[in-house]
Amino acid sequence: MFQLNALIACLNLSLHPLKKLQTLKDFLLFSNLFVAFCASAITVQTYLIYAIKPSPAYVLFVFFATLFLYNFQRLILSPQYNKAPGSLRHSWIVEHKRTLIVLTFFSACGMLVSIRFLGWNILRTIIPLGIISVLYFLPGIQLRKIPVIKSLMVALIWALVSVFIPVQLSGRNMLHTSVLLLITERALFFLSLCVVFNIRDMDHDRLSNVRTIPSIYGVNTAILAGLSGIVATGICTFLLFLRGTYSAQIVLAVFTSLVITFLLILKCKKGSNETYYLLGLDGMLPLQLMIVCLFNLF
């Protein structure tokens, strides 16, 4: 009996670091710190593409704004999460509501400080996008309940934040063909990811009466739409190369990340765990930046 108890104690000690890593992973993913980092990463990539000196204040603004909006949405919708049993993410949100409140407060402060360094003129662009983002989930309005618009709104806002505004701040022509094409490329890429994310949210969307591609047409159709979006993104990438916006190194780097994303979407199925979506699919954004930086070394 003593030997058995000693063995159990040893096993518990060996599993303790793994439990800590699991707790840390859950915190980074479910608190939206990781997705905020992803938004910042894809914004930095725009600066690299156009050889523009990065604006630390704007990159930080994107981080804090993403963190604020995602956590504010979680707090607003948290009462609904009790109706969606089986979701590890929703359970974490309900159990750590105070943590989200603290993060929401500090991210709001971070946004204000960032804007102070960017200049108040940027508010003319940021405020309309911010209002649309809040109306997306605000009870009584919830634009995301308009059939199929949920993914389109998220994709377009992410594209404008990561491409349009950095170019605007640099003083370049925001309506130049290459800029519009890059916005289209990003929007298609984000749209592909959003459609697949809707597979994860199917049960909650049904309870909330939100109609998306997988809830209307099925999981297989959603996966096909996601794959088609990646192919369309690749076409835009090639056109950006032909126009001289992308160098050979950048186009190879983006194509590499698109192939990886394509394979990830291909493996998607209803019931895929949260890590697949939040770390795998969202992780394609910083991974694309890393690959671009790596290919630029040669």
C-alpha cells in the first residue's frame, strides 16, 4: 500500500508542471491575449510589405483594441454561455469573469494611451469601425444575427485595421490599386478563417439564433467555402506579386502559410477542440509574419 501511494504521489508531481502549462495555455487563449497578439502580428506584416517604418503606438493600439472588444463581447454575452454546456471556453469565461473585467479595463486604458501618441485625427477612421464592432454583438441590435454577415463583418474590419489604417498613417494613397488588392487578399484570408470558426460556434449560434454558413448549409459546405477562400487569397497574392507589391520572398512566404492554412482547414470537423481553432487557425497570423521575416533574410 505504501508503494502504491508513493507511486501515485510521484505521478501527481510529474503531472503538476503539465497542469500549470495547461492553465497558462487556457489563460492566453481564452482571455483573448493570444488573438490580440495575432492582430498585432498581421498589422506588422503590412509595414514590412510596404517597407514602412512600423508605428509602435498603432501596433499597441491594435493589440489593446482587439483585447478590449473581444473581452467586452465575452462579458456582454456571458449570460448566454451558461446555456452552452460542453464548451471549455465558455466555462472558463464564466468562471473567470473578474479576470476579463480587469483585462477589459486595462485594455481600454491602453487604447486611450496609444491614441494619445497617434494623434486624435485617427479617431475619424477608428470610431466608425469601433461603433460597427460594438453593434456587431450589442444586445438589441446584434448585427451578427443578419444571415451570413457575421463572418463578412469580422473579415472586413480586420482587413481595414491591418492594412488600410497603417497605410493611412504612413501618408500613402489608401485607394491605390495595390492597397485595395491587399485589403481584398486579407479580407478573403480572414473570411476563410471566420467561416471555419463558425463550425466551432454552431451550437452557441443556434441558441442565439445566429445563422451562419455551417448552420444553414452544413459543416462540409463551410469547409469547402473556407478552402475556396484560401484559393482566392492565393490568386490575390499572385496578383500582388505581378504588380510588384510582393517581392519573390514575400510571395513564397505567403504561399507557404496559405498551404499550411489550407491543410488545417481540410482537417477541420465539428467537435475539433478549442486549441485547434484558437492556437491552430489564429496562429496562422503570427506564423505568416514569421515566415515572411524568415524568407526576407534570403
